[in-house]
Amino acid sequence: MMSRLACAVLATALLAACSAEPERPPMKVNDGPAPQESPERLYGEFVSRLSKADGPGTCALFTPAGQVAFQEEWGTTACDLGVTKAAGELADPAAFAAKTPESTIRDSETVVEMSGCGVGAVKALSAEGGWLIDAFLHPDAVEDC
């Protein structure tokens, strides 16, 4: 049989282990949305991050609806898989990263549509803290390319 002292030590150790807060994994740098200060900056960040196949960073530029649209356009079940697929089709990632929108339509102060050959079309929405991509069309859908 265990002594009372041994039982008390064991009980204290078990209680301490059970009450200790579980260790949380470190937060990734790109967790959560990453609104940009202007639609043009958003487009620039999109092509830059996509050219690096930065799934979390690219996906942080989208609203939830934008992520779904991106996934659907690339035929994937997750945004970061769409980024991997899209980046895999880039012949020259450095040239892609330098692209600027070839077409910009300002629907209002809060909605801007931009497109570019080889990039696709995005609809940017003004969100808390800046601009996020709310809709996406595959590069093949952009006319006159």
C-alpha cells in the first residue's frame, strides 16, 4: 500500500497536470484576413504571393466567399490547393509577380473589379481595415487575352 504522503504527492501531480492549460501551437504569420490599403495594393499582393505559391498568404487576401470562388475556379477543395495549382501553371513567376491590372472598373467607393491576362479577374470589396478579394474568375475567363 502507498503511504499517505505518496498518495498526496501523486494526487497533487495529477491535479496540476489536469489543470494546466494545454500548449497551443504557435500562430502562423498569415492567420486571418490581410486587408490591403487599396485595391491596387491588393492586386499587387495577390500576384506577388501567388507567384511564390504562398497558400496561407494568398488565401488571407480573400473574404470567405472569395476563397470559395477561387477554389471553384481552380477545381480544388481548399484555397491553398488552388494557390498551388495556379502557381504550378506559371511559366515565369517573377514576371507574374510584377503584373498590374490591365482593366479596372470602379463600381462604387466599396467595390472595384480588376483583371489581367494570365491572372484572372477579381472583385475587391472594402472591408474593415482595407480591401479583400470577394470574387475571382479563372484567367481563361478574361476576355481579349
